[in-house]
Amino acid sequence: MKPVYEIDFSAFRAEKKVEFMNNLRDSMQNSFEKYPFSTQLLAQTLIFTRWWNSYQYMAPKEPTPEILGIAIELLWDFLEAKCTVEEFSRFQQSFSDSALEILTGDDGGLNEDAESNAFYRKYFTPWDAISYNVFLSNLCTVLEEAVSQDITWDAVEGVLYGDIGDTMLDFFETIYRHPKGRNTYSDIKRREKEAYHTPTFARVIGLLQQDMRTALEGRPLSELRTQYQDEYLFCPEESAKISDYR
């Protein structure tokens, strides 16, 4: 079986694209299981850097959360051994405690850890960027898996399903949505099939695969970090079209 980054997704018929997406997380795990943790983390960092470069131009009526960009930069520092495991783990704990409060209202971690509480007050209050919540949740998973050294690919799948496929595509493609907002099984499956068969989604998957292949090339991290300052999922002009989509 071909690794996920070598499959020609765009050549599939609609039904096969749905199957590909339904198996994507397992396919990513299987494709990278023989590679070291550092390579798997690099692949996720490339993917999330590309995504962040576009996210920060979206939702122009909401403030762009500075902390998300800081987290991406720290991931690169961690990969390049420019910060210690202890420093990264401390950041991750504060980030996760803060994200948990934003996403669920659970402030237990903030109440129990003064450093997390100070971190939350510095970077997360006020949080007026609801359009970034899916990205926040999944970036939280990336940081947690970087500390645990167990890459599940849940975070990549989460953004693909939770934001890109479910909402962002509608700004570029005409995809079925029931006029009364119904979410029956047949409605969901019809929309899913149409969304995955669009040229825009094929481009999304192509860039995802490109980032995976890039992670396997063995290029210097400093070179990749510089290159990925200008890699986008959607260019800034396209990203600016994605607004008020929460």
C-alpha cells in the first residue's frame, strides 16, 4: 500500500475520496510509523505552520491571537533544540490549562497553578477570537503530543474536519447545505461527498501531502523554518475572504 503522501487524491472519484478521508488518520500513522518521533513532529509542525500562516489573515473582525503564533515558533525552537524539554513542557502545561478554560470553562488547572494563571491572564484575556477555537484546540494537541512523544495525527484530522472541510470551503466552492440547517445522516453524507470532491479540497490535500514529503527530505531545520514563513494553505488575499464563519 502506498504511503498517504504518495497517493493521487485528485484522481479519485468522489466515493473513493470519502473513503480516503475516512481512513486518513490511520493512513498517516501507518505511513510515518517507521520514522522517528522528530520526523513526525516536523511533519506536523510544517503542516500547522502553513495553516497558521493563513489563519492569521482570516476573521478580520476578530483579533488575531498572538499566543497561537508564539506556540508555532516555540515548536520550531523545540525541534531545533533552542529551548529545553523543561521550558517547552512548562509552556505546554500553561497553554493547555488556558485552552481548557477557553474551550470548556474548566479553570481547574488555572486555579491549581499560579504560572498557568499568569500565562492565561497575559495571553488569553480577553479571548474574542472564537473563529480560532478549532485551531486552538488542535494546536493544544500538537503541543501535548510533542511533550509525550506520541504523534496520533488527531490534530491534523481535527482541523481538516472541524474547520477546513466543514466551513472554509464554502467561501470558495458551492457545496450542499440543507436550506433549513438540517443535519440528518443523508444531509451530512451528501455534503461530505461534495466537499471532498471540490478542486479546493484537492489542493488542501495536495499541500498536506507536500508538507509530509518535505519532512522526509532531511533538509536543515533552519532552512525549512525560513521557507515556511511564506507557505500558505490559502494566500493572504484568499484567507481574507474567510470571515464570520463561526
